[in-house]
Amino acid sequence: MRTVEQKIYKFHELTDTAKERALDWMRETQCESMPELLDWIIGEWKETLEHIGFLEPKVYYDISCSQGSGSCFDCRYVDLRKCLQYLDSKESKKALRLRLDQYASASIKQTLSSNYYCHEMTRYIDLDIHTTRHYRVEYLLNSLREDIEMLRLDLCLKIHRKLEQESDYYLSDECLIELIECNDYEFTETGEVY
């Protein structure tokens, strides 16, 4: 048996090359725990979507910057009344006044391409109109379908932007250095975690 002594360094004591190696290690660690780090954002967005009228939403995302990455959400039921109030357009006010939400039901569904991809175009609004009361009623409801679809697309893009911003922050040198110092990590001379 033999004893080997090794000098241990704090992050600020490392050479620039060793600091880069330490940051690479920390960045890799952060990438592994990214889903847990972004859970709070998904939770906030689920609350926002519920408030708008997309009930029991499930949010999906891929922030890998590869083909098919993005964000989207499903929901089994859209509360049209809430959604129309949120839209606050001339058509939505008219639909609310005429209580047209009673003549239709809606949900957000997957398209066929959603097996491999996770962006806003992998979902769509499915509006089921329960009346043939009048062609103008159907016209107005179909117009509102387009408005709700535009809202859905916009929300998907906003979710994705927020996730990307947070991910970029969690992987930034500033955040990584703060984590290293807060956790009091120590390193070898070459920047390997001790």
C-alpha cells in the first residue's frame, strides 16, 4: 500500500485550459439534468394554457436544435368560452354573444408526423361543429377555428423560446461557475473534478 499526495484546486485557482475542462464537465452534468431543470417552466405553461382554455394540457418539447425540435401541446378538451374570451376579437365577442360555444367542441390532436418530431406543426385544433343551424354559424365557427389555431401556434413558439432561453442560461459559463462555487467543487490541476 502506498499514499499519493495530490494538490487540489478551487475553480478560480485553475489555469484557463483547466477551467475550460471543468466547465465542460459541469455543462455535461447540466445537460443530463436539463429535463428536471425545465420542469418548472412546463408547470407554469400548463397553468397558462389552462387559464386560456386548453384543459389538461400535456406539453412536449425538444430543444436539441435538430430537425423536428420545437414545442407543442395536446389537450383532450378546449373550453371554447374561455378561449374566445382570451382571443377578445370581434368574431370571438360575436360568438360569445350568440353562445356559439354550445354548438361545438374542440381538442388539440396529433398529426401523423408527431411520431418523430416535436414542434408546433405536429398538432392541430380539431373543432367538431354540432349544428347545421345556419351557414353563417358554421362560417363563424370555422373562422374561430383558424383564430384558435393561430393562438395555438403562437403559444407553442413562445413555450419553445422560453425553454431555449432557460436552457441557454443553465449552460452558460456564468451559471456553471456559480454552480461550481456554490457546491464548493474541487479539481485536479488538469480541471478534473476531485
